[in-house]
Amino acid sequence: MLLVTLSITGAYLYIRYTKPLYQSASNLKLEIKSTGNNVLGLRGVSMDGGDLYGEIEYIRSEIIYDELLKRSPELHVSYYAKGNILDNELYSSSPFELVYEQFDESLMDQKISVEILSKQEYILSYQIGNSVVKQQYQFGQAINLGGKVCQLVLKNTFSPGSSYSYYYFVVNSRSALINYLQQNLSVGIINQTARIISVAFKEHNIYKARDIVNKIDSIYLEKTVEKQNQSYKQQLRYLDEQIAKIEQKLASYEDTLERFILTNKVRSGEEIFNKALSGIEEMLVKKNTLVEQLTTLQQLDNWVQQDSLNLETLPEIAVDDARLTTLFTELNQLKERRNSMALTRTANSQSLRYLEEQYATAKSKAAQQIQAQQKRLYRQLAEVRGKIAESEQQFFSAPAKEKAFNRIQRLYNIDEGYYLSMLNRKAEIGIAGAGIIPEFVILSPANLPSVAIYPQKRTIYPIGLGVGLILSLLLVGGRYILSDTIGNQAELERLLYAPVLGAVPHYRPRKYKSQHSRLMVADNPRSVLNEALRAIRTNIDFMLPPGQRLHQRAEAKIIAVSSTVSGEGKTFVAVNTAGIIAMSGLRVIVLDCDMRRPKVHLAFDYLDNDNEAGGLSTLLIGRTTLESVIKKQTRVENLHFIPAGPIPPNPSELILRTEFEELLVSLKAKYDIILIDSPPVGLVTDGILIMQKADVPLFVFRANYSRRVFVKGLNKLLQQKNVQNLAAILNASKATGGYGYGYGYGSYGSYQSPYYEEDTPAWRTFLQNIWAIINQRK
């Protein structure tokens, strides 16, 4: 529950202190149609069947970004208000403005702090290298930042709520802005069939996100229409060049005719020359047509070689060659695909190099086809010139002046007709250009977002809950897998070869703050602890053979209590077991044989000075008498003890001496039960020596403390048959109500000990207190 609570709290804090991210988006329908006719006879490429992905990359290209930055001066400087945890960007609402013409590049993309002292003064601070520059200025004062002059101007909307305010601004470099736009702008296809795309921008400021999307839509519309209009402009430019050349020729013819009329007084040819002139006129028309076609082919050849071919700007090809038209269409499509792919691919891209090869092949084929057409036209031109020469020979029989006049007049009329046709074509192209209708439809304009796309509570809270549950399961599972201690009595019975006499409940001292063992059975005769020890006393009685039970006085019984290591509670079990046996009317004496760490005297509320005055160690070496070391003042009648005495240098050797055997014989004559608190058998050998002398050796394990390997050591001891009639007791068990016998003593009696508190769950105590209050009110 703690891990789940912490994880949910972490999710709340994450949502609370994470700056919300919003997204503004618009939906666009991409389509441009022209109401004008294809006046030049070539089929253009329209957006109706174009590649949407190319348009998406065009929107995400630096062409759009650069135009956006030109139209958005507010993006070049970002203003922020400092907060305790999160900073707030003041988009179009900063209380001051940075005015500059040029800014030092070394100070770009870093925070420059502004502390407003009043409406007149502020403190500016920024970092250069490892040093911090901090200086006080006045608003409107020219300041020098990295060698560049600029100034801060306070706006009229500023009204400080306190004596000073903290802000900072960042002058963004072009690379930082381009990277910012690339990271936050997303363009995707919504419906490819309907050619609908979505332009979205993510930002912490909702107004900034909306403005950027709107400007991108406007820029893309203008660029798209501009690109379409450019083809018509190129066509008009070509027609203007041709018209200018024809005008020069017409002016030359007019000057020649004017001089001819003034000089020769001739205004028209005679009818006798009409037939001959008609043949010459026809050949001249063919010649001009061929010359025009050759000029057009030469222009096309130049455009192909210069890589400036644009299918929508090509002049009309009078040559009847469908293959050449197909080659130009293919070449123009390859060029557009190459330019589009160059926006998204590197120069080393395999697909780009393959497209370059296709483009070069198509270009070579177009050049070859142009050369073949030129050769054919030159042959036709040579034939026409020959026919013209033949017709001109017919004029030699007529007066030269009249023939020259008629020839100039005829050429003038031909060029004049061509001039008028070019003017008509120019007018038609102008009408077609004016007929461009942009069907760039904004289906839904950029919205002002109200709900953050990140962080989302519906996602973060379940994740936090899931993480808490997973960590809890991992913790429980890990503790279960890594657990190496004995948890309960059933587990001890399953692992141990010897019988388990019972479990002593976990207790917590109330009155005494010291952590050493105490004689608790005298405090509350009807407590759970006493009942558990009575059950253990009964089971000890069953361990003895018939006729030699505890109350069958044949011979005094020796009970030895030991454990594997210190801290398992053997002294507590020994003292309180002795007390519960003495309460049944038997005379019991406790021997503290743990002479390395004696604690029995503390359990009987004696001081260390009493132990140092004399005990088992001094008795075994003959320094004191038996009667002088027996302590008879205890809180349980018939319960005496012998303290360990001063710590000797050789406890094991004292146990092996005959004086210890003689002591046991003397005590058997005076007492019914001799209970020995032995040293831990896992640390010293004294415990094994004493347990071999006992009628009932008891081995104490502590729940959730004693390791399972301790049970294996005791099983090994049993297998070696060094100790007979051994039994075990589980100490500090947290099981409530019954100890494996199917009944409990939680509500048995109303007396509570002032010395210890039974391990009742907190939730049960809470409910019991509420129930008691309700009963009192009743």
C-alpha cells in the first residue's frame, strides 16, 4: 500500500509540476485548378494527381520555415517569467521588449535574466564562460551586450505587484528556431483520396501554437499560388521576346518600303507578276515556318542543356513530333521528382542517384530527338530555298524595282500576320493566368486548444497505479523468494525432525524501555503469553516418560534451553517457562550458564552489581557457597535462580569440571525442576555439553529472525544422536488467536499487563476503541 500510495503521489506530483503541452491543428484540402485553356498546346502537371508526400515535405521544408521567421519577429526573442518551480513563457505579453538591430551570436540561445526594480530601473545578468556579468540599467538606456548595442523598453501594460519581479529572455538563433519548428510541427495525411492533410503544432503556449499554424497555412497558400503563377509569367516572358523581335523586323520593313516608295514612286506590283509572286509567297511562308520551328528547337535544346526546362513554360512546337512531346513530358516529370526527393534525401541517397541517372538518360534522348528534327527541318529548308530561288529567277525578267517592292511588301505582310497571332496568344495566356482558382480549402482553421495533450491524467494515473502494483508484487515476490528465515510454527514443524512444543507470541514492552528479556508471566496470569507457555509446559510434561512427569516426584528434572545464535530469545523463554512451571506449585531454579553474556539476573530485575558479587562461575571455582549465590527474591513463588557471576576466561572448562556435576546433584535434592539457560550452540560448545546432561533439551527459534539453515544444523545434531529427547519452541510468533490449536485467548479475561502489550493488529485496536466509545454513549 505504501508503494502504491507513493507511486500515485508521484504521478500527481508529475502532473502537477509538469508544464502542460498543447496542440493546435488545422485541416487542409490540397487542390489547384485552372479555368484557362492550355493555350500553348502542352499538357502541364497539376496538383490533382500529385504526390501528397511531396507537399508534406514542402510544408516541412526550410522554405516555409524561413518565410515564417520573416513574418514572425516575436519568435526571435522568447520572454519568460520565473516561477518557484515552472517558468511561464510570456508570448506577446511580456512587460518589456528587447530592441536591437544585431545581436551577439555568443549570447544567443542562453538565458539573460532581468530583475525589474521599478518602472525605471532593472538589473541585467548573464553568463560569459565561467563568469557572471550583472549590472543595473534604466529602461530605454542603450546597453552593450557582447559588442552589440541594444536596449530594453518597458511597456505601458506593466504594473508590478511587488517592488521587483524576475524575468529572463532568450534570443533564438536561426538554427535553434528551425530545430524548434522541426521538432514541434507535424504534418500528416487524413484522407489521401480527398487530398486532406493536417497541420499541427505542439507548444506550451496555446496562442503561440495557434498563430504558428495559421501563418504556415497562409504561407503555404501563397507559395503554392505563386509557384503556379510563375509558369504563366515565364510563358508571357517568352512571347514578349518574340513580339519584340517581330516588331523590329516590321519596323525595318516599313522603313525600307517608305524609302522605296519615296525613291522609286512605286506602290504595288503588276498583275503579270501575281502568279509568280504567289509561288514565292507560299515558299516564303514555308520558309518562315521552318525557321520558326528551327528557332524553337534551338531554344528547347538550350533549355535542355542548361537544365532549365519547364513544361508549363515551353513555347508551342509546330513540328509534328509526338515522341518529342512525350520526351519533354517525361523529362519534366523526372525533374520534378528529383527536386522533390532532394528535399528529403541526401546527395548520397541511392534512390536520388538512380533518379539522377534516369533524368540524364531522358535528357540525352530529348537532345538526340531535337537534333534529328533539326536535320529534317534543315533539309526541308534547303528544298524551300531552292524553290524560292527558282521563283525569283522568274522575277528577273520583270523590272527589278517592282519585284523588290513586291517582295518587301510580301515579307511585311507575313511578319505582320505572325505578330498579330503572337499578340492573340499573349492575351489568351493572360486570361488563363487570371483564371487560376486556388482550391486550397481550410476545412478547419487552427483551433485554440483547451485540453493538454501531455501530461494526460487518464494515462499518468493508471501508469502510476500500475507501477505501484508492479513494485509491490516485485517486493512481495522478491521477499518471498529471498526469504531465508522461519516464518511460522507450521514451517518449523515441516523443516525440523524434532517435535515443536509450541509458539511464544510476539510481545512489546510497555513499562520497561530496555530491550533485554523480562519475567512477564507474573504480570498477567490470563494473558495470551501465559496461555502459550502453559501449553508448552503441558507438552514438556508429555516429553517425559510415564511415571517421571513434572508432578511425579521421582527425581528432579533438568531442562536446558538453548538456541543457535544470540537474539533468538532463549533467555526470555527460559525465564518465563521456569516462571509458568513454578506457578504450578513446583520448586524451580534457573541456572545462568551463559557465562559469556549473562542476562538472567536482568530478567529477574537484579542489577549487574548483584551478578558480579557472586554466581555460578565463583561457585564452580570454590570462592562462594551454594546458599550465598541462590537468589530467592523473585516475583513468582518457588522460583529461584543462580546468576552467572563474573565472566570467567574459561567457561567451557568450568562446565566440564566435576564441581558442575556435584552442583546439579545438590540442586536436585532441593528443587523439582532445574532449568538451565545454555549458551547458543551455534557459537560455542558449552551449549551442547549442557544439553547432553538435560532430561528435556529445548531449542528456541525466533520467527522471521532465525534462518532455515539453523534448522538444518539442529537436524544434523539430531542425526549424530548427540542430544536425546530434543524439542523446539518458536519464539516471537505473530500468529494471533490459537497457536495452531484452533482456539484463542484474545478476549480471555479483562486484565491487561502494565508491562507488555500483546501484538494486536492496529486495525483491530482501532475498531475496538470505536466500539467502546459507542457502548459508553449508550
